[in-house]
Amino acid sequence: MAQPPPSLMDKIVSLCKRRGFIFQASEIYGGIANTYDYGPLGVELKRRVKDAWWSRVVTQRKDVVGLDSAILQNPRVWEVSGHVGGFADPLIDCKVCKARFRADKLEDARCPDKPSKKPGEHHCELTEPRSFNLMFKTNVGPVEETGNTVYLRPETAQGIFLNFLNVMQSARLKPPFGIAQIGKSFRNEITPGNFVFRMLEFEQAEMEYFVPPDENDRWYDYWRQERLQWYVDLGIDPDKLRLREHEKDELSHYSTATADVEYEYPFGWGELEGIACRTDFDLKAHSEASGTDLIYFDPQTRERYTPYVIEPAGGIDRMALTFLIDAYDEEELEKENGEKEIRVVLRFHPRIAPTTVGVFPLVKKDGMPEKAAELEEELRIAGFTTFYDEKGAIGRRYRRQDEVGTPYCVTVDGDTLSGGVVTVRERDSMEQTTVKVADLRAHLEGALRNWKRPERVAPAGA
């Protein structure tokens, strides 16, 4: 019986391992569920996503500053925030296969026994749902005692609330203003798979925007649109994005309104980022529990109030996965002999692409490798992320860079040595342009700055 063609997600997972984006953690020991390691290209992709987020949310604004709070906080923080008592998933165990499933995600789950089916469809013996806290516990000190228990943070937001006064006073800020941070969070949850969409440890990008209570609705509308637009500006297909308002029964206990930026993944619509109205819940809760007034006092109006908070929050890993999925394309090309071939290409926005410029000598002789290496070093020192390659036919080198999303390739040939020109090949159109070496940096900077998302059809298996 013929095997079905691989799905788009299968292709993404295969490409990520083959090309050094993402590997299964502890793979040589059989791995560990829902944990992954980022390879050389994956690290660069994540770094660029973080840089793009930080630039848009913090650097380009005068009303937002940064923070890097500790992963381990006083355990009272999580009691007061409601995480110890209410941060839980309903779980079901199978007494036969010993697997554990989220009760609210049974439709997405699969029994590990073969043939794999939904829980309860064959020999499963399922327990009743029970509540399972999602926080990881650990101990401070050499002896495990109850009084030494601390938690790995399940979100970065609480560190921001704890430092509200410190940041406001030291940075001389007044509402409306924001405090942002990117950092690791940990949730001991059962995931439905889907690669790095949901993991046990992940990087969050969160910003708490503190506003006067009567300005809450205006800023909520602003940040909903602003965060959606960021993805469009970085090349995500706008037809695969939407804003979805939460129903009342979906809202967290502290929220009066929440909207998700959702993306249409190969496995369906899913949350990419959330924008929540957290009201004054967190600041008031920590004020009452700690005895420290986390309020804003306006010296001009003599007004004292607890700010409301708008929170845009998303996972960097999920953002990176979304950029990967959205960039993936397959293009059918015809060879000179009339045969067909499939070109796999990641059409990343240049700001997201792990490598900006590939530099190649046409052949390994006549001084071309030396000149290409010299150009690669000059571009790297100038701030481009580069990759030098002299192995194999030039067409194969182009294909390798297409597959990892490099926007431009520069080829050194005989005309470079005799006439001072190089060939610049553009990833999306495959068009080639002759450029003077003296003008190369300016040409690349202009091309990167003026990049537009190309029109394309969905790849097979999407």
C-alpha cells in the first residue's frame, strides 16, 4: 500500500533537523517529550525574532523600557497571583497504556499504543478528570524541606509587577508606560504535540502597559491592532491571521477582555499571541499581600490610583515556528533537459532570516575563493549575517541557501577579478544582477530594506 505524502508539518520538522534549526532534546538517550534544542540556524532565527520584537515594542518607543527579572521568586508571589491555587489543567490517565491526556483536549490526543487512535476508542481504561498544577517545583538549599520549596516561573509577567515601583521611580515614568521582558518560563503541562507549538520550557515575550483606568479601552484597542500589524509587517500572510475576542467563559479571573492574534496552522487555527486587560488585579493583590503600595501618585493633580494593565504576551518559540511555517514554499521548476524539479524555499522576511547573505566563489581556482572570502569578511564586519560556501555546483549551493531562507547570494567569478563586479542572486525571484564590488553593501542594504512578500501558492501537504 502506497504511503500518503508527508504533511506540511512533517516537512517542516524534517527540514528543521536536516538543516540545523531544531533538534529533539536528549535525542541520543531517546529524547524527552515536549523539549527541543535549537541548532545553529534555529538560534539565529530565534535571536532575530527576539530582536525584531524588542525593537518594535521597546527600542522604537519612548514609553516602554526593559527588565530582566529572576526565574526564581519568593513562593508567596505565586500564591498571591493565583498560580498555586488555580493554575491547573484537568487531566485523564489511561490505566492500560499509562498515558496522560488533557481532558479538554481529548479530540487532539492520540493513544501511544498501535494502531494509534483517540483515547477511549480501543482498549483504553480512562480515569475521571483530576486537577493537575502546571508549575514545576524545586528546592532552595541542600536539604529538601517543605519550607524550601520554590517554583520555576510559569510566566514572566509577575516579575514586572513586583518591580513596578522600582522601574517607575528609577526611569522617571508616569502612566501610560510599559515594562517589557523576554525570558524563559516553565509549564508542566501535557501537550498535543505539534512540534515546538507548546513545550515544557519556552521563551516568553511579555509587556505590561500601565494606564490610567479611564484610558484602558483605548489602549486595549491600540495594542490589539499594533501586535497584529507587527506580524504582517514581518511578512506573515495576512489572510492567515485574525483577531479573536475571548468569550466571557474563556476569560481569566483577572481579565475583563482578551483577544488572541491567531494563525491558521496546518493543524488548524491556534493562538499566536494574546492581548489581555489584566485590570489592576496584580498590582492590588501584591500591594495587599506585601504591605507595599504599588500605586501611582501624580504630583501635579495629587491623584493616587492603581494603574490598569494591558498585556501583550507571546511565546518566542511559537513565533519562530509560525515564521517557519508561513515562509515554507515549494516551487516547481523545469530543468534544461525538460525534467521537473521542486525547489524548497523559506521566504523569510530579511529581518527574520537566520542568514542574510551567502557568498560563493564560482569555482575553487584562479583566486576566486580568496576574493570571495575577503568579501564575506567585509560584509560580516559590516553587520550582515553571512555564510561562505565553496563546495559543489553553484546551482546546488543556491538551493541549499533557498532551503534555509537566505535572501541574497553573492557570487565571485572571473568578472570580479577582471572588472570588479559580482553577481547578486535574489532568493524569491532567482533573478541575478551584476553589481560593482564598491556598491555591493549599499545594494544589499537597499534590497533588504525594500523587500516585499512575494505572491505564491500553498505548498503540497498544507
